[in-house]
Amino acid sequence: MMVGGKLSWNIVLKYTGRPVLMHVVLAFGVVVAHQLLGAWWLAVPALPVTVLAAAIGVLLAFRNNSAYDRWWEARTLWGALVNMSRSFARQVLTFLPRTEVTSAEEPSLVRGASSPLLRTAVESGATVRGIAELVASDGAVRDRYGKALNRDHPERRGLVATLETQQTARERQGRYGGPGQSITEDERELVYAQIGFVNALRCHLRRQDPFPEITPFFRASVLEALREEKNVPSAILIWVATRLRRAYGQHQGPDDVFRLVVFDRTLTELTNILGACERIKNTPIPLQYDVLPRAMVRAYLGILPLGVVADLAWLTPFVTAIIAFLFIAMDSVGRDVETPFEDGVSDTPMTALCRTIEINLRQMLGETELPSPLQPVDGLLY
């Protein structure tokens, strides 16, 4: 995603430089033929060219509005994913039973799991591994240039509350967790699984290999089972649901049923976000909306010098360059923002959002050695 106070001319010229130059050369050829070679028949009335420009402008505006709606929906979905991730971690840390599943209950849960992946959710294992890096801010609040400010920066104070607290003693005794209590294996593994889910979703939408990104957040046996899955983010949600069933065991009271319903609603919302992102990814704007505006823009720019050469003479190439830049830029912007998951300059900043989620959730676990939020590079935030 492009951020900052100004556009990069490298990006602008990448999208518009060559086609604009082609139309300027064409306009120069028209004016040379008209002025020096006596090809007066090349000049056409300006009125049809003006009317055609208005029609193309309306068509481009319609297409660009549709493209922006897709981009904004993608950003809205990822904003909801940030919120749902925080909510899920909060539910895990406050709703999950503190008691462990007994050795007598575990075999029956393992037998009930229908796949190797689900068996890893109900069997005991080592805790997940973390990443130790220096903490800055979480990246959730940025300035107008897309930069995540340091927590000690004067502009940062009052915007973000510090969550760095050491969980050294229990504040209350009971079956369910709360602030100040130690983190259990189930709680840490489920919260890390949510971090793994958002990173797997990012790679899934960009058609990248997710395992280098999610390896720190799962046990080796879970990763091995996930490699057999066609849809890794969806498989992680199924694994989380099965892990929750193991955490609650086979004996559930009325309160446990309520808490499981809350967890199920959260997982359902995460599944809806996954499906909505896949819909945007797999359903592009209809081809005719993409091809027709581009063809009409090129055709209009091709006849533009013929409509103005009689009045502008040698100024025709300069006027053509300005108008060509405007129309080609509008067409390029629409084509670029209609695909928000392609890892391009207008892409939804999923990598930065995943890092923000990781920082937030690991802070909820009481960790203090956290990665830094991603910063824009050359005006681009990925």
C-alpha cells in the first residue's frame, strides 16, 4: 500500500511512462505530416473528440469506483481480522479451563479425531516456540506517512496503552484464567495458532508458501499434518476447534456450553473472513469492464491529435502528453486497486497487519521480547 505525503515518480512512470511516450510520438508524427507535408486531410472536427472524452471519463469513473470498493472491502476484512484476533486471544485467556485433561480422557479424544491434523490438537505436546526480538510499538496506530511511532515518542504517548506486565502471580484462584495468572500450555498454543492463522491466510491469498511464516507458531507434529492440507488457514481453524474441545474435556457444565458457543461464533467469523477474502481473490472484475475501458482510452488517445492539430499545431504533442497521462493514469489506478491481494504497490498491507496482530497477542501472553512493527520502505507498506 502506498503511504506518505507524495507519490513516487518511479511508480508513476512505471505505469504511465511507456504508453504516454507512444502517444506523444504518434502526435508528433501527426503534426509533422500536417504542418510540413501538407496532409491537411488529417485534421478532424474537435466536437466528436470532446464528446468521446466525456463518455470515456464516465466509464473510467464507474470502473474505478467498483475497483476501489473491492480494495476497501479487503481492507475492512483485514481490519475485522485484527479485531477478531484480539477477541479470540482475550477469550482464550479468560474463558479457557485451567484444569488439564486427565490421562484417562485423552485417549478417547485422540481416537475421536478424524485426521492426523486433528489428532495433534487433542494430544499433549511441547509448547510452541517464540521469536525473541526487541520491542517497539505494535503498529496499530501510525502517522500520516504510515510510520509506526515508538512507544516513548511524544506523539505516541496517550495513543497506545502499554500492555507490558509481568504475569508473576495469580490474582484470583479458580478454574478459568484472568489477569495476572500464569499462561497454560493450551492458552499459549491456541493464541500462537491464531497468529499462525493470520500469517497462513496472508500467504494463502498471495499464493506463497506459508510454512516459513507459520513454523514458529506450531509444534512439529502440527506442521507435518498441516502440510497434507489443501487449505492451510481453514485447516488451522479446524485444529483450533478440536483443541478447544480437548481443553474442555468430556465433562462440560452449563457455563462451559456458553463459553464454547462464544468460541464457535468467533471461529465462524474468522471462517467468514477467510471466505470473503477468497471471494475477492478468485472473482475479478468482469473482463469486459477491464478490457473495454482500456481499449477505448487507447482509441481516444489515438484520434486526439487529429482533433486538435488544426488549432494547436506544434503544441499538439504537449497537450496530448498531458491528456494521455491523465487517462492512462486513471485506467492504471483502477486496474491496480481491483486486485488487493497480489502483493503489489496498492496491496492491502497484510504483512504489517500480521505483525501488529503478533505483537498484540504475544503481549497478552505476557511476553516482553517482541518483534518491531513493520515500517514503510520507499513509501510502500506491505
